[in-house]
Amino acid sequence: MKNILIFLLCSFITSQIIAQPFEKKQITNFNYDSRGASFPIYPEFGSSFFVQPPMFFEARDGSYSNIMMINYNRDSDIFSSPIQITENNYLNVNPIAEGSGFYPYNKINLIWQTNENGNWDIAIRTLTDSTISEKKILSSSPEDETTPQFVLKTPWQSSDYEIEIVYEKSNSIYLYQQKDSIINNKLIFSGNDSVHYFQPTGAYSAPWAPSGRLYIAAVYQVADSISKIVYRYKSIIDSVWSDIYTAFDSGYSQIPKFIQYSEFPLLSLEMKIDGINRILFFQNLDDLGKNQFAQPVIDDSNVSTSDLKSILYRYITYKDRMEVLGNNRYFPSISPYTFKVLKNDSTYAVYLSNYSSERFLFLTAVNDTRIDVGNLGMINSSYISYTIWEDSSNDHINLFGAKRLDPIGDINDKIIANNYILFQNYPNPFNPKTVIKYGLLSRDYITLKVYDMLGKEVSTLVNEEKPAGEYSIVFDGSNLASGMYVYRLSVGNNHLSRKMILLK
């Protein structure tokens, strides 16, 4: 069954791009190039906890660049004037940030690469609501230390460390962990002049999958035009690492990335064959090493896709009631995501959400545009997210963005619209069958469909006119893999969606 994302995207590209549902906003307009926009990740509850949440980017001027911060005002929908995080004539690039803690201990750790010491080092500053700490060199040696990435955490799996990143040094991959003054710097993939590992990524799995694991993946360079994605893991209850396994080994494979998309981390990657770059993803970590389970974001051999980014925010149901999953807690979630498309020599930023079927494309003149998506908190019972990309104006490269609002909606065991009701499935989690209940207040033509978390339709349960009344239908997931699924009730142009977990 075709991915609905494929149909909508292709129909957008082949039709006129002029009429875009979301108006794009120019974020920067300075006498330097603004590049590499980056939003903080909020792994604990997903939502930004700052009064004016930040975004970071590189201000490039000639042979040097500095890291800048822009705050966002939710009430006025305005990005403020930039604040300089670094102020020197060196290269400061690739900012990444992670938020942690709860009020009044809210903080964001900001990490970037700097060459101020003559080679690449990793620097850090910590932001609270009102202060920014002094810069520190997090990891420094005579060799270049590059491509730092925070280890991704799940809602249930917090880390014992205040800072936990993976990075590249001397063709090898390291895991850096810090708590107070205690630092662990673990070699994960050992390379040399002939064995190259690069582009690391790391993530925790859910505690029961199985017993909780820490995964680290990277690219292993086999030859000039051949590479594969490899990974190792260890249980969170011991320090013994597994052997090195292959996650994916077709074409030229690169840019592995654990992403926030549902309650479980997904591993995405990019594969290049005959000049076409394609984003693939493994929906279940148990499928790593099985190329046939790597699904394309867009199944079109004429379209190049890259730069997949995703966020995850969660919300609590009625009276803070949480679904119990074993001895763990389940929070419903929404996952806006974005990526880049190159087709017919044109480049587009694509903005989507697993909550609804809305997809938006924005044309850019910058072919190597970099994209990010960020959660900027909540307003009027909706979560605000922005996707940011780069386009040209005033003879410079500037940042542009588009906002979307995803309603929280799920405040009770049922969602009530104008003339229909959608209930939470029962049982949930389920294996392999569950009951979905809905009600109609008037006769209407309806559809009830089930999708996976990347928008692929897996089942049509109802597609017909129904009289007013209350209905229930059994959904059988025997032929599906464990994971999160969305069921969606559509009446005319109105839609309601809920989530369910298949746990085998």
C-alpha cells in the first residue's frame, strides 16, 4: 500500500507551488550569511519550558563564523534580535542544544565546534532562564574532535549523566559522559588511517526493549563509493558493549540519525544510488540489519530527499491520567517533522506532522539549504512548531520559517467534534486485536483508517455512509510490527486522530 506521504508530496510538486497554506516568515535579514539553524531538543516532556524559547544559528562573515541565539515570543509570534554566543574571528559551527531539568532548574546545554585553538574542539555553554555560563572546552586534544551529537533519550529512559554526547576523532567514534566533575570518555568504534568511522548518532531504547539499551551507530567507510551503517549497543544495567553489527549496507549509506518521531526512537539514514539521495528509516530497532525493512520516506526514484529532522512533544490526558505500560508510563505524542526535497533542479523544504495529513512545501534558491524543526511551547491549547530553512535575500543567505499549530485535543477518553465522537481504543496497548469505538450525531459518509507513525496507511476499517449512532469495530494487527499507530476518523473535511500501541 503506497505511503500517503508519497501521493501528497508528488501532487504538490507537480502542481503549482504558489498557493502555500502557511505563509513563510523571514527570520533573519543581516549583512552576513545566516546558516545552520538549530532548535534545542527537550527529551523529558518534549515541550519548551523557556518563557521565550531560543533558536541558534551560525553567522558567517568571510572566513569566520559565530554562534548566535534568537529568542521567540509566543504571544506576538516574533523572533527577537540575535544575541552573540561567541565573539571572535574563528570558525564556530554546528550548534546543537538539549534542554533538561524542571522549574526552577531549567537549563539548556549548547554545544558547538570551534577551531580557536588551531584545530577542531567541542565547546559548551549552559543557558538558564536569565543567565549564560562561561564557555568551556568540553573535549580537547591535538586531534580534531567533530560532529558532536547528543544521545537521544526516550520519555521513559533518562540518563544518569548531565551531558552525554557522541563525537568523531581520528576516524574513531567516542562516547562522552559527564556528571558533576566525573567524566567518562569511551572509545566505541576504533578506526585508523585505513578504517574510517564517522557521523555518529546515539539513542536509548525504551526500558523494556529489552531491559533498556543504549545504541550507538555510525558510518563505516568501505571504499570511496561504498559505505555502510554499523552499530553497537549495551544494556543500561551493565557496561559490556556488543560486537559491531551492520544496520544497513546498500549503496553509499551515510548520515545515520536516531530521531524523535514516536515514543520509540527510529533510526534514519540516507542512501545514494545513481546520484539520487533517499531517506530511509527503520521503524523498529529490532529490524536493524535487515535492509528490506528500511522504508523510504518518498518512494520515487526521481526525487532526492535528505536532512530529515523531527521533534516529539507529549501531553497528559484528563486529570493527569497516564496509560500504564507494564511498570512504565505512556504519554500521547505529536511529531512534526521536516526534510529537503530536490526534484527537477528545484529544492523544497517539506513540513509535515503525524497528527494530521497536512503537508506543506516551500521553494528555496539555496540548493544546500539546511533544515531544522523545533518545538516552541504551547499557546491556546495548541503546540507551536516552526520549520526553518535557508533562502537567499539581500545578497545574503537568510533564515526563513513557517509555523504550524498542532492542537492538544486529547484531554479525555473521547474527542468530540461538531457532529461525531472518537473514543480511545481498548485495550491499549493491545496484542493483536483492539476495539475502536466512534459515534455519529447525524448521517454522514465517513472513513476510519489506520496509519503507522510515518503516515503510511496500513488499514481501512470503514469507508461508507453511516446513519447516526454509536459504532465499534475490531482492528487486528496480527500482520503488523510492534509500535505506535494512529487511527483517524474523517467526516467530510474534518478529521480526528488518536494513537494506539501494538505490543507483541
